[in-house]
Amino acid sequence: MSENGFVEEESASGDSEGNLEKKTKLKGTVTRVELYGAFIDIGQDGPAILHISNLGKRVNRVSDVLEVNQEVDVWVDRIDMDTGQVMLTLEEPLAVEWRDLSEGNVYTGTVTRLENFGAFIDIGAEKDGLAHVSELSHEFVKHPAEVLKVGDEIQVQVLGFSRKKRRINLSLKALQEKPEAALEDLKSSDIEYDEPDIFEEMPTAMEIALRQAMGTNDNAPPRKKGRKSRRNKRRRHDQDDILSRTLSYSAEDLE
């Protein structure tokens, strides 16, 4: 079986039903055309059947698409285990069916489209999956084009999916090792304080009484004055930017 989930093409002779699997690609020859479909010689003991519903498009007559002695590429759609009858299709099957999807699955996919909010990736499913811009890297990514381009082959992990909404959420970041620098940033404080010398600034009893007599209320020790570091401000700006882009794209963008 190939990496994309399909069984490699077999020769048209010497195969047996026991060696055939669903999605196996074969070469065959049309031996007979009927109203409901066509009989295809794929080198088995008996001809396989290609039903009219599996011709790949809506047709009124099978003879509009196929003719006797025509050579065709077909895939195994299913095999009747009781009779051994092989049913074929002209439509190339999906490498990844909805029933095959599971959270945590890893696939090799191809980048098909880049948008401001993320990248669409073909993993062989009915719909391209979406890797949100926040799932492309542990580092801040302003636009997917900074790390990806259309045509790139990449590994992604399934974060979640909805067959009803026909949506697959993917992540590149989940397969990447978290940088040590990021761990150190989390351990270090982002706020620096100017510590006052409380012993030098501590007022005497006489000074406190004098201030109270004058109606002032500054006898408390000075409060720590904090200032956000430049790094903290940049991180907050990056997070706000990602959030605003997440909220900006609508359901139509995913179709």
C-alpha cells in the first residue's frame, strides 16, 4: 500500500479476489455494456461490474461513456464476500475517509491555499483541512506565507474535525518541539520593579504627626512602581493580532 493510503496498481492478469482490497487501482478492458453498467475484464476468473452510478459523472446511458474493448483505469469499490463479485468505480477514492479521521492522527499533506488567518492543506480527504495561523509555529506568525508556500508537502496533526460542518482542523505546531527560549521566557518575570529603600524613606514619628496635622495622607510606604517590558508589550500585541484575525474570518471562508 502506498503512503497516500491507496493500494498500488496491480497488473491486469494473475490476480485473485483474495489479493484485491478496497481502493486497489487496476487496468481493465470493457467486455460488455448494459443499461445498468458495464462488465470489465480485470484478469480475474470472471468479469467485474462497473455500475452506472460509479462512472464519475451523471449519465443517461453507459454507452455515452464506455464502449466494448475500451481500456480503463478503475478502482475496487467493494467485494461481495459471499459471491466473490468485484464492484468497480471510475472515481478515484479518497485517501482519507471521514470514518478514518481521529484526533491526533498525523498525515502528510500539500499546501493548497494561503489566507490571512491560516493555510489550507490537502491530506486526501473530501475537504482541505485548515491550519490556523496560530498553529503554524511556536513563534508568532503574522501571515502563513512567512513559513509556508503553496505546493509545500508537510506533516500535520488532526486537532479536531466536524463531518457535519465538513471542517478539519490541523496543526503543524503540535509536531514541533517547543523552543527552550520560550520555556525560559515563561519562567522569567516580564515586570521589573524599582525597589525603594524603605529604611531611608521611613518617616519618623514626629514627621507622621506633622503630616497628620497638616492633613496629608502620604505617610504610607511608597508603592512599587512597575513597568512592562518591551517583550511583554510585543507578546500582548501579537496575541491581540492573532485573536482579531481569528474572529475576522467567517464560515464562508472555509468553503
